[in-house]
Amino acid sequence: MTAPASMFIDGRWVPSSSGNTRDIHCPADGSFVATVSEGTSADAEAAIAAARRAFDDGPWRAVPTSQRGDLLLAVAREIRARKAEFARAETLDTGKRLVESEIDMEDIANCFDYFGKLAGQDAGRIVDAGDPNVVSRIVYEPIGVCGLIGPWNYPLLQVAWKVAPALAAGNTFVLKPSELSPHTAMLLMDVLHSLDLPAGVGNLVLGAGAEVGAPLSGHPDVDLVSFTGGLETGKVIAASAAGTVKKVALELGGKNPNIIFADADFDAALDNALNGAFVHSGQVCSAGARLIVEESIRDRFVDELVRRAKKIRLGGPFDTDAETGPLISAAHRDKVHKYVQDGIAEGAVLRCGGAFGAGDLESGYYYEPTVLDNARSGMSIVVEEAFGPVVTVESFTTEDEAVAIGNDTRYGLAGGVWTQDAGKGQRVAGRLRHGTIWINDFHPYLPQAEWGGFGLSGVGRELGPTGLAEYQEAKHIYQNLTPAVTGWFPEH
Ligand code: NAD
């Protein structure tokens, strides 16, 4: 059998230089999805060289920003036109419900639309130099070659947040999606190719992080590395990038508080607590994994949460009765289970879940929605990101205590506040040290609003104007209209 040509380097689909392949299986039932190329570091280096040439010698960075914007708008149209194909590919790789993948594809198209429109508005800035004979202006230039590394939970969405601004700014890129979920990245490259993106501007490499991902952070010809994934990988990438002083953007994990005050709309808070914790089986960086409930409503709230969590229907991606799906792999499910068991050993009370999916679900990697009550600061399940369908419950009696518990984490990605007191909502939002705060909601994000974390949740921001600025260098051009002798070093 000839090796599949699933990587896109210098304008062509190519196989791994080693001929190695990887089989992708659907986490919902272990069924075979496809065989793809398993790249090597030499493939990554070839892709970096192509991106370097395309940046240094090619026409791309001189293409007017409005034309680059038009390309991104066309990408958005193509993704919408091929939504069924994209969504199915995402679902087969991740096991997530088809309906969720369809929502993701719409979000992805919206992201390309946003950066497509933003690109054309970028005209730089005139600065008042305080001298009428000086013209001083700031221009925003592309950084160069960008290494873009993505995770498996929202495979195309997370890389769209990188690819769209990278192209809008005039960069070239080498994309490495998670080895577990390569297919939508391949479809994206197909779209870019069909829209005549010049050769070498966009490149795709596939394979294990330590092999094909590592050169993207360590190579001197890469100018920026943008990574979304786990904390430990993020630290390795940051350390590796330091050797060549490249720009680094990190979108890491979260341990996100969801604070419920007694005066909240009870039903809305409960519904959103379920959604916050269990959507996509908790494999969401901003999952509301720490429920922090005011003592006076705690018992009622947690009893209802447990009753509802027990009813959540697990199932495969095409089961229209299913409400959430499997975890990405057996290894990940085992890791989540270990966190739950450690939490119980440390004194948390298991109210529901804590077990693998049974019966028909045994061929996939399902884990039951799990509520751990009586959680306390310092427990590993409260400190570390489990990245599964597990929510811990803590309680408070005062606003100050709620804020203190909400900030009792070294992560700082997102958090929710539920109250019908508008002033209290704003006060608490202002004091929480997290990159996104929802008041009376959980999970929505906007392409025009910055996304990113405080503390261990990362460095930099994606989306919004800052998400474009991450991919730009600001250059100051200072022109003296009346050149004159300064006299600083006079002629003696
Ligand atoms: P991961 O860190 O295991 O892998 C992420 C990517 O890094 C993969 O493509 C992997 O192959 C690659 N990689 C691994 N080692 C590498 C190395 N040495 N050099 C370069 N690349 C390497 O993360 P994951 O399990 O795929 O994703 C889950 C994590 O992502 C969770 O922690 C989650 O919170 C985080 N996440 C964060 C956000 C956010 O916006 N902050 C969004 C989604 C996911």
C-alpha cells in the first residue's frame, strides 16, 4: 500500500518522509476512521523551510491587507458550504456529537469572517512627534514564520484562532494539529489550496508532538510559536522557544470557578452549571469544573445538580438522543478516573458518576458525569485540571470568601458569577483573576473579544484586535522633513 499523502508542504500533498503512518480511531466506539501520515522532524524542517522561503521571497507579505482579508472571507464561505463534511470529520476524530461539531464549524467560519474584516481595516497609526517637521507613524508588519500547534478537544476551532490572524497579518505558517484529530486541519488546507494560497504560505505537518511539534518551537527559522494545549507541554514549548527568543503565545488549561450566589436565578444557574461542567464531557479548557455555592442554597442546589447529572444521556456522535459523548482516549479516561479516586481518597464525597460508561458504551471511552461534594482547597481534584466530566463543590458564606475561593487557583482562564444583584456581579467579576468572566451565563465567547488566561492559563490573547496584534510586529517609521545638523559632535 502506498503511504497516504496527508501533509501539505510547499503547495503539495506529501507523505511522511519515513513512510510511517498512523491509524485514527473514533473514541466513541474504537472504529477505524482512516490512516494518515506520521511525519518526522525532517518533514517539519521541510515545512519550516518552505514557509521561510514563502515569507522571505514570496509575494504574500506584500499582498494588500484587504486582499488577504478577502481570502479569509472566502475561507469562511467554503467552510460553511462544506459544513457537513467538516463536521463529520471532526466528529469521527473526536467522538463529539455531530450537532456540536456543526456548531463548531459555524464558530470557525465566524472567526475567519472576523479576521477577514479586521485585516482590511489595518492602516497603522500616526503618532504626534511634537514637531511639525517630523512624520512619525507606526506600521504593523507580519512577524514571519509562525508555528501553530493545536489540541484535540476543539481541533479546528483552536487552530482557526491562529491560522486566521496569522494570514490576516501576512505571515506564513506551519500548522501541527493534535495527532489524535488531524482531519479537519487537512480539510482546511484543502480549502486554502483551492483558493490559491501561494505555495509555502500555509503548511501542514502531522504526527507526535515531540517529533514534528518540537521543531516548531526550537527552530531558528520560526519567528513565533502559538500553542494551545496542556500546561506541561506549554512549559516545554516556552523553554524550547527561549533558545531562539521567538515570540510565544500559550493557551493552556484552566480550573475555572463557577460561583453561585443565593440570589441567583436558581433554574438558570443550575442549567448552566450542568452545561459548564459537562458539555463535551468536560473536555473544555473553560469548563466550570469548580462549583462554588453560597451555603444557604448549597444542599438544594447540589441535590438538584446530582439529580440532573444522573439523567445526562451518554452516547455516540450520531445518536440523536445522546446529550454528551466520550472522552478522547482510554488513557485520558483512566487519567480522569484517577483524579476522581484521588479526590475521594482526599475526602471529597462522590455524589454521582465516578464510573466508566457501561453496556453499549463499553466499546468507547465514556465516563459518567461526576459530582464530588465537600471539596476543599488543596485537594488534587480542586487544584489540577482533570479535563473530564467532573465537577467539585465548595461553599461560601460571604462575597469576600466567594472571591477568595474563586481565585484560589494558579490557573486563570475563565469563571462564572451568578447573582441577580447587578452591582455584586460586577464587583465580583472585577476581583476575579481570570481572562474571561461570565455574569449569569457560562461558556459563550465572541470572536471580537479577547480570549486567554492569567497565571498558568497562558501567555498572550487570541481573538479580538489583540489576537491579530499577536501576529504582528509594530514598526516605528520616523521621518524628519527638514534634515539638519545636530551639532552634538561638532567639527573641531
Ligand atoms: P497536549 O499538550 O497534550 O497537546 C497539544 C499539542 O501539543 C498536540 O498537538 C501535541 O502533539 C503537541 N505537543 C506535544 N508535545 C509537544 C512538544 N514537545 N513540542 C511541540 N508540540 C508538542 O494537549 P491536549 O491534550 O491535546 O489538549 C488538552 C489541553 O489543551 C487541556 O489542558 C486544555 O485545557 C488545553 N486547551 C486550552 C485552550 C485555551 O484556550 N486555553 C483551549 C483548548 C484546550
